[in-house]
Amino acid sequence: MPRFPAAPSHPAVRLHCDANGDMLATRSALHQRGRRQPCPVAASTRSANQGRNLSITPDRSISIGVGKWTCRSRIRGRGTLAVAAVSSDDYLPMRSNEVKNRTSADDIKSLRVITAVKTPYLPDGRFDLEAYDSLINMQIDSGADGVIVGGTTGEGHLMSWDEHIMLIGHTVNCFGTKIKVIGNTGSNSTGEAVHATEQGFAVGMHAALHINPYYGKTSTEGLISHFDDVLPMGPTIIYNVPSRTGQDITPPVIEVVSRHTNLAGVKECVGHERVNCYTEKGITVWSGNDDECHDSRWKYGATGVISVASNLVPGLMRNLMYEGENAVLNEKLLPLMRWLFCQPNPIGLNTALAQLGVARPVFRLPYVPLPREKRVEFVRIVEAIGREHFVGQKEVQILDDDDFVLISRY
């Protein structure tokens, strides 16, 4: 699986992508979840090149620069260098607040259908980037405006930060000119959220998604301080889902942080009244509930939806958000939406995508597939809506319990 090299244990190297998608190493430590591991390339060159600018290019060449002079080399094996040329180079390293795809909060406010995209896996638990790219292409082809990468639906909480930032960067580099890429870089640790957001914007994401600190809940003043620290980095969507975090982000908090020009809006899961509360104050809001998004959009002023169901029926979800009130279509989709959340998300979605044949039936634990009777129900739902409206080309299958692979070490 293509991935960023892990940060070295010595705090000499920090990884970014430059404007051409090249990896760039500068001094500083990359904080990450779990144990730090040495980077073969960076570690092998660290002692000789401290204080210099390193860039690792897609053709496996490495550039070591001092001032305007750059020595370009090819990587042989694990970090062995052979000098190829010395050239003049005025390139300066990218700072973490310099975004490859500079986007304003207003650009994000205009998005109506944002898909909280699933992350598919290979049988060994690594990312299945071929399946992932196919999923993103289907979103683009069906008219989705944006994707959330590594959100709850994308199982960002089951990723290392290396995996997380790599996936954001991969999505930007492959699809960033065709769809807005919103990276979930939130955390219940403000320091971790700040650092992850720096890394996300450094690899080019258009906006960040931030949740309030969960489990270790804080005060109202603490919430405001937390968001005040991440908002200066770039366009931001705040995500309120009290059923998961255990704490509501109340309107007074949002009203304070909405004064910041980088607040694009709120993904709100509390309901229509809260949506209406914000829209009356001119605050952009997306429904976080698929089963409420039609009425939130057309009766309560929501801009659109950040959707799970659009992973499966992106074209129909676009119709629901763009083409005016459509109670008939909404009623047709409600059984699917309710089925998706019969158990905690993303269990239903993961099961459905496996049944549709667009993702392998591989689950990172603690998620497990829906039971057989629910899988049978999904087949009936697909038939009722029409297979042609769902992603993929294969016939929907029930699948046997033995078809699913559960991964505990990844």
C-alpha cells in the first residue's frame, strides 16, 4: 500500500507535499498515534543532512538542498543513495500553513452533497486503494460535490495518523481537481487536532472536519478554545453528533466561533429545530442525518447533507438535494436510510458495499457485518429502489457468514 514513510525517532524530519505532489522533509517531528518508527530514507540521510532541505520525488529520487544548491540522487533499495547530479534550485520548503489547493470557506459553503466515504480494505487489513479510487470516481461521476476522508464512516478512528494523512493526500493528488476533499482531522486532544490539521492542509485538503472533544469532555469555554486553535489553519466544518461524543455543541458555542472567517459551517445531527436555529442566523449547516436531510434542506434551510447513503446511491442523493422538494423520492429512500443505521454506522454501509461487490467483505474490528436476515433485507431494498441506482455493476448478493474477513491486527 502506498503510504507516507513513518517519522523518524529523531526530531529532524517533518514530511509535507510540495505543489507538485512531491514529498518534502523539513526539520521538526511528525507526531503520530502510537509508537514512532524510523523512516528508512530520512534516517539514513539524517546525520549527514541535518538542517538541509530534503524532497522525495515519485520516481524515487531524493533531493538534498543547502541554500540554492540541490544534490539529486536515486534511492537504491532501503535508503542507499547514488549521486546523480548537482543543480541550482531556488525551491523553498512548503510551510504547514501553505495549502496546495487554496480554498475559501465560501467555496465549501456552496457544497450540497458531501459523501462521508467508506475506506475499503484488503484481506490483510491494509487500504484497498484500487477499490477506494473506484468509489471516489463513482461519487464524481454521480455529481457529489465533496467527500469526507477518514470520518466516522471512513473509520478514521481505526487508522494510524500515518494512514490517515496518507489517505487525505492520496485523495487530493488523484481527485482534488474534480471534487472537494475534506479531511477529518479532529481529535479529543487539541494538540493532536492542531498537528493533524496542519498535516492535512500541508498535503492539500480543501477543508477540515472537526468534532468536539469526546470522552474527556470539556467546558463551554474549553470547546470555544479548542475550535479557536484549529480554525486559523483553513476552512473548517464543525461536526456535532452528541450520540457519539456524549456532549452537545450548543448554539452559543457555534455563534461565538462563527465569527471566524474560516468557519464554513456545521454538520448538525440534533435535528430540524437546530438546523433552523442556525439558518436563521445565517450560519451554513448540513444535515448529518440522511433520514432528515430532505426536510432539513427544503423546509428548514439546510445547505445540503453530509451523507452515508450517498456512498450507495449518490445520484439519487444529488437529486434529493438539488431538484426541489420530492416527497416521493424521499419516501422511496427512507427504508434504505433506516436500514443503514439499524446498527451503529458504518456497519450497515460496510455490509452493503460488500454485498454490491464494490468493496471486499473485509472488516477492521470492532466492526462486524450485519446478520444474514439483514443482508436479505438489503437485497429486497435494492430491488425495490432499482439496482441501476446503486454503485457498482455486479448483482447484489446475500453473502455467507464465512465470506466475511474480520481483522484485529492492522
